[in-house]
Amino acid sequence: MMGAVKKVVLAYSGGLDTSVIVKWLKEQYGCEVIAYAADVGQAEELAGLEEKAIKTGASKVYIEDLREEFARDFIFFAIKANAVYEGGYLMGTSIARPLIAKRQIEIARMENADAVSHGSTGKGNDQVRFELTYYAFEPNIRIIAPWREWSFASREELIDYARQHGIDVPVSKAKPYSMDRNLMHISYEGGILEDPWMEPSEDMFLTTVSPEKAPDAPCYIEIDFQEGNPVRIDGKPMSPFEIVAFLNKAGGENGVGRFDIVENRFVGMKSRGVYETPGCTILHAAHRAMESITMDREVMHMRDSLVPKIAELIYYGFWYSPEMKVLKALVDETQKNVTGTVKMKLYKGNCTATGRRSDNSLYMKDFATFDKDAVYDQRDAGGFIRLNALRLRIRAMLNR
């Protein structure tokens, strides 16, 4: 027995790790295990989850539909902030964890549980994201992280344990990579993907067709934004969840949103991840295009200078930190004029803005035209350039 714990709420997915953890917690702690699964858009992965958890040993199962909250308060903020980690990763896994963990703490309170638990490994980022959120809401909460306690050294050993105890898991030794799916993306890592030279097999991808096999005709979509948030597709109002789901389908059918990266984990090592993020790849590009005609230059540049920090805070798990609260307020302020329509072209893996319009547009053709105009005196540019060159001229004089 590993300590006095009467009841634990486990963040449960039904995958290999958490399926084993239910049994392991009961064996090692002799405690009641309540399984909690957050529906953040896993689709068919939720099928039969309650029955499976009970069969494995859970006393109760919570399956919470958090899809709208996930899209509205988490995904849409990341889009408004243009939050991208290390050049391309849109952080679908990272941004889901604080929502899942917050609700887990709420359930633990409802159930008067002694502890919470998760299936994240001791080498990964998710352990940090879960536990920072736990502590942000319950400073003295007992956390059980089995991967940091048990004797299993690999997922192959977990598979053996599962088979010995009659636990059905959707993983085999021939296909041992880890997968995480939600409304924003699907991630693949580990196992056969640990060789960064190896190209992923085409049969691994679940939501996107190969760009080579995408339709030969382009797909055009119009997206309406209101203060940085997408609100309509092709003129039709949709909820946040519906918008992301619609664009996931459209992007997936056109091969949009695949990304393969070797990223730097918070704990220190590099890790290879392969991602499918069709809908949010479209939203990210469309939002950038909307900002291009509605956002003041200096405001945009200041916000852009903060994007690496915002992305880092999300990736590292500091969603509920004081600094993130300040940055959220700043981002929301920058978005007040980001309203209008963007036309997107999807074609064989490419996602391109081909048109943008807004009543708040700062783009003035009369000023920008290369043709004759009556609002801009080109002779003024000479003085502008000489003033900006003053320090350069002084340095050149000194050097001579």
C-alpha cells in the first residue's frame, strides 16, 4: 500500500496508459477510482468509454461535454493571439489540458476525493500542464502520477500487464505510437516516430487526405470574424464548436493541416511530433489575413513580439498564471477592430487567403496605389528618409 488515499479522480481516456492506471491504482492504493473523461472532440474515441472504465474497475464515470467551452475560450483565444510554438505547432494538446484539469478538480471537490491522477509520463509536457492547473485551483491537492511511481519502463510492458489482467487496449506492439485527439488536432508521437528521419506512413493519418490525393479543383470558403473571433462560414452563423468542426472536414478533405516537427519539450529533451490540424490551420491563416487590413501596424508588431511568450506559456502549462491573465487582456484589446470577411482557398494541402474586406479596413487604395493620386506627395519621402538615415550618416562620417 502506497499511502492513505480513499478516493481518486483519474483523467481517463480509455487508452493504454489510463486503462492500466485504473487497475494499478486499486492494487497499489486500495482506493476507489472515479474515471473522468472530458469530451473535447475525440469523436468515436468516446464510444463505450463508460462501460470500459467500469469493467476495468472504476466505481463511477464522468463524461463531460466541454466542446463548446474548448472552442470558445481556448481554441479561439489561441487563434486571436496567433499562438504558434516553434514556428508551426498550433498546440492542440497543450491548450486542451488546462480545461480538462480544471474540470477534474471541480469533480474531485464534488466527490470529496483525496487525490487526482493522470496518465502523463515523467518525460513529457502533459504532467506539467495537468499539475500546474491542479495546484492553481487546489494548492494542497494530492497528485498521483503513476508513470513517476510504478516499475513499468515501457509501453510494451504496459501492454503485457493489460493482457495479463484482461484489459482491452487499442494498441499493439507492432503499432506502439501514442495518439491524442481532440477538436483542434490529432497528435502522434513515440514508437515508430522516434526516428526523425522516418516519414510517417500514410495509413497513420485519420482526418486529412494526402495532398497528392486531394481534389483537383480548389475549395473556396468565406469566414466572417467579429473582434477576432470567427462567427460565420459562407454567411451562415455557427457556434464555435461547429465552426472548427466544419473547417476540420473541409481542410481534411483538401489535405490541409499536416505538420511534422521536432520540438523542445519543457522538461528539456527534444521530441518528434506529427500533427493533423486542418480546421485551425485555416483559421490561423484567415485570422492573419483579417488582421492585415484591420490592425494598426505598431499594435500588430507589439502583439507579434509577445506571440513566442504566449505560445510558450500555453505549451508549458501556465494557462492560469497571472502573466497569462495580463496577456489575454492585451490580446482581447488588440482584436476590437478585427472584424470582416476573409476568402480562403484550399488546394492540395495549401491554405491561402485570396480576399479580405472589412468596414474597419485601414487599407486605403488612394494612398497605396501606384497610379496617380491626390493624397500623397512622393516628394515628402525624401525628408522622411533623410531623418531616418541621420544616425547612419553620423556613424559613416565618424568611420571616415
